[in-house]
Amino acid sequence: MSTQVYEGLFLFDANKFARDQQGLPAEVEQMVVDGGGEVVVSRLWEERRLAYPIKGQRKGTYWLIYFRSPTDAITPLNRKCELHDGVLRQLVLKIHPSLVEPILAHAQGTGQPEEEPSEEEAGEPVAAGAE
């Protein structure tokens, strides 16, 4: 049984999320743990108006979760989310192994920002047509 790192984007019913902002994410995290997984990062992404109504809702709250899980636990996780009243939609993607560390570092806020080149490295700007 192979363990992979996954990115899950969950669209919550905005009304239910507003009433219990910790409850819905905790329930989805518990579904991951019940399947033998481990939550690495879990955070609010954004709340926005939907392009079309989903289950009668016009607004949704997007929640992003990065987690490690056995590969055979993803199908049951998707099924549980489909049956959950507060989850309107979900998308779970496997992260390519070479991208795991940079993505998790960015999600956790520990990634290094790109450095600006120093003036010596950048050199003098040259005008077009100048020789």
C-alpha cells in the first residue's frame, strides 16, 4: 500500500461554513485521518460567488488541504464527501513526487522568496540600438 501526497480542494456550503467555521474543515480532515491519512496543511482559500448554483447555493467557501494518504483511501474519501451535506464539490489531485517539497513549503509559508539580483549581477541597462 503506497502513500502519496495529495492536494484536496473542497467547496463548502458558505452558509453552513459561516455557522461553524471550524466544524466543516475538521470533519473533512477527520475523513482523511479515518482513511489512514495525515493532514499536512489545511487552510481557507477563499469565499466567492459561484458561476452557477450548486445544490441550490450561489456562494461557496473553498478550503485547501494537503495530506499524505494511502492511494486506496482516495475513492472512499471522495464518496464520503459526495454524501456530506456541507461539501458541495471536491477535487483531490496527486502531487508529483518532484513537486511535493516546494508545494508544501509554499503552503506552509516556509518557502524562500526569490531573491532580487544585486546591482553588480544585473549590470548596467543597455538602451536598444546602443553599441
